[in-house]
Amino acid sequence: MRFLEWRKINIEATLKIGILLGFALFFSYLIQSGRVQLYVNPRLVPSLKFGVLAMVLIALFTLREVFRPRRRARVAPYFFFIVPLILAFSLPAQSMNSASMPLGDIAIGRQVKGLPAAVVPRGTEGDYTDESGQNDEKKSLSSDNPGAVEVNSSNYEALASLATSPADRRLKLQDNMVIVDDGNYFRWLKEIYDNQEIYRGKKIQMVGFVFRGKQVKGNEFVPARLLMICCTADLQVVGMLCRYDKAKSLAGDSWVKVTGTIRIITYKGTKVPIVVADSVVETDTPKSEYVYPF
């Protein structure tokens, strides 16, 4: 009798509804807990919310098929959805770092899907010329007006660049210091790389995890962050090379707050900003470990 009752249920429709509601529940949990940012760029969250609503509605429309049994139930194809769903609930979401993903080295001139990335050079030791003492013209930004620069013939082009760059209007110096935080990390790095001479000699403070590429040696490291453009699949490391006398004592992937001065070096004919650290102290892991270009 139970067998006959079971045959009255459309197994395929039941599996569809279970899978749809399962994924809807999983994505709802991620959104409510805030852990969705470990998977996708926050700008995609509205699309995920729409997806959750769509899955629930499809499940409701499929409900009427449950009591329309079929002679042959194709169950096997649904395991391609059931297994990932089980893994999604059973494996806790966690942030990626250089130990859990093959980040490799970061190189000059690399493009991040059309965006000029803030990057550090490979194998800097012995390949660069320090220009920190050259051409120290007075070029500064006002903390009250981030678009203000002392005008002379040598920095007129830099002034024009600032006047036309939308990103610069959202960035401000604090007590004549560049404060890099989670919300402006990539924008500040891009700004510094695009207008190096303006920020030569400026104080800077930034938080990142200790990253060492294969060819970054001695008293150098990168206080890096992981940049997410779309989702976890496109994560890549960004940051500025930092010189610090005690760099070797810093544990890899540990989070540090760096305070120092921006200097300019020439690496294979290309000028690159670096940070000469005055202090490097351990700090708490940021609430959001990833940074975004938008």
C-alpha cells in the first residue's frame, strides 16, 4: 500500500522543488549573515536576492507537478545539483589567502580587466634605482580640498589629471596623510600610481596581510589585499611594495598596519611608488578581507 502511495508522487518534481528551495535557503543565509561577500562582489547582491525570489516562485509553480506521477523518474541528473548543495551547507565559507590559493607574483603593468592595477615589481632587489631624493618639488594636496595642487609648469599636467578624474573627488588626505581603508583601498592605490609625483614624500597608513612574492627578498614585503571584481574566481593580490628593516620577522598572511612614507623607485625604466615603513604593527583582521574596484 505504501508503495502504491509513493508511486503517486512525482519524484522528479519533488527533487526540483527541494533543490530550488535548498539553494534559495543557502543564498538567503549568506545574504543575511553578510558572508555573501566571501563569494561575490557586493554589487551583485541585489541580483542574488532576485535569484532567491525567482527560485522560490519556480518551486511554487512546480508544486502542482508533485501529484502528477511519471512511470520513469530520472533521478541521476539531479545529483549534479544535490552534491554541490550538500557541500555548500557542510563546508563553512572562509576567506582566501596566499596559503589557500596560488596567487603567484604580482608584476608591473598588469591589467585587471581593463583597470590599471596597483601592483609591485618582480625581483626588485638590484633592479631598481631609488629616486626618493630627486625632483622633490612642492606638490601637495590640501586636506580640505583634495583637488587642490600647487600650480607650476612642472605639475600642470598632474593638476589637469586631478581635475578630470572622478575618483579624486572622493579621496581626501587626513592631516596631510593618505589613509587607506577597506572602502578606498583600490582607488587610493590607483590614484597614487597614476599621480606618483604628487604623492612623493607623503605619509601613508594602510592595513594588509603580509605577502611575499617569490622574488621579494630581504627587507621587503607587500601589505596586500585581495581584489575581487566579480567573484572569488577572479581574486588577485594588489598592494604596494614596502621596505621595512624587520620584514623577515613578519609572519606570512598576518595582518599588519603600516605607517610610512611614499617614495619613488625606477624599475626597468618604469617609476613605481613604494612605502618606506616607519612602523609596522600587528592588527585585527578586517571585517571585510576583500577590496573592490568600484
